[in-house]
Amino acid sequence: QVISNALIMFQSVENADASGSKTLHVSLDNLCGSVDTEFEKLALAQASPMIGPTGAEFRLVNNTENFGWAVSNDISIDCEDLRSCLTLNDLSILISIFDIMLQRLRGINGPIVRPEDQNHSLEPKHGSVASTLVNYQRRGTGIATSIRMELQTFSFVVLRTFQSKYGAPQFLSFNLKEVKARLSGCMSALSGECSTSISMDFFNPEISEWEHAVEPFPMKLAVDQMPNELLLDASTSTPIQLNLTGIFLRDFSELDIG
């Protein structure tokens, strides 16, 4: 289940010279999500969220000409602190759900393959999901587009599947701080870079404190996206320092990965 308060606003402006703009603004507050196998709405006090709670802002501005013809897109995404807490079993369930949904999505209105046609190439049929996605990708690919995203803090916490004798359910925390990304070009060809600070913490149950398993280090990711190719170039200006203590190795060996 996903619970959130949402505010959606839309504004359209047309000037006398046929220029104008269209703005869509979506504000999410107290956004959180969890897995509920009973399909009943649960209060946060009864089921702690796997994701959130957090807040986010999405804004899309289209500059237009000729009374509504879009000539540029300006997309901005701002998110507050985002925290996700999952056990390895929870993570495997979410991956399984996503895989099943993806398979069903591919099967909707998909072509029926006969045994004698298996060696022939298949083109997306009219009305199929694949055809719809291709047509959506082709529309507006030449429109100038600018994308900006900022995320203050992201934490992905791996929980222990059992309660240790010290009572600490946390195990690892993967952290991203001050994530900033800027892309420009058009939807079929975007380029830009993303920067952030990365670290990984280990919760030491014997002292009930977080310790750095990977010391914080800056990371830059250069992105060059073309219609049929995606190039990524990651770099860091400082050495990556690891702290692998005996307690960390002991607890990692006891982690139930299966």
C-alpha cells in the first residue's frame, strides 16, 4: 500500500502573440509505502513503512507557441529525506512483485506466437503495450528539454531477519547525500551529470552505534543518453576507504541471505 497526501495544480497561460506556457505542479506530503498481503488499509502505527514517510515536489513547465504547441520542457524534482528499511526477504518479495507485474504488462495485448513462427522476427502490433511505448517515445523527441533533480538525503537500510541478543534489527545503511542531477537536450538525446556523496554504515550491536563500513566519498556520474545508447562515466576525486571489522564480518556471515 502507498499512502500520501497529494496536491495537484495545473495552469495554462496564453498571450496575445500566441505564445504561452502550461504548468503542472504535484506536491506529495507524508508519502510512505509498505507491503500488505491482506489488502486492507493499515495505519502507520500498525505497520511501519518500508519507504518514507517523506515529501516531494514535481513541476513540469511547457513553453508553447502557436496557441499550445510545446517548444520546450522544463522538469524539476525536489525530494526531502528519503529512507527505506527492508529485510532481505522484503527485498526479494518486492523484486518478485515487480518481475510479475512486468511480465503481465508485456503480455497485455501482446502477439500470439505460434510454434512455426518462433524463428521469425516479431514487430509490435498496433494497439499493443510495446507499440504504445514506442509511439510515446517518438512523440516530442525533438523538443528542448531540461531536467533538474535534487534529493537531500537517501538512506537504504538493510534490516536483520532476526533479533540478535543485543536487540538491534539494523545491519547496513547505504547513504546518499546532496544528490543533484542536471540533464539537458531533448527526450531522445539527453546529457548532463549527477553528483552526490556516498557512504555505507554498519550498526554495531555491541555498542549500539553506527560505524562507517565505507567512508563518505564524493561521486560524479556523467550521463550521455542517445536514442539507442546510454553512456555512463562514474568518477571520484578521493580514495575509497573501507573499514571491515571483525564484528562486521561475523554479523555478515550470520546474515540470512537465502
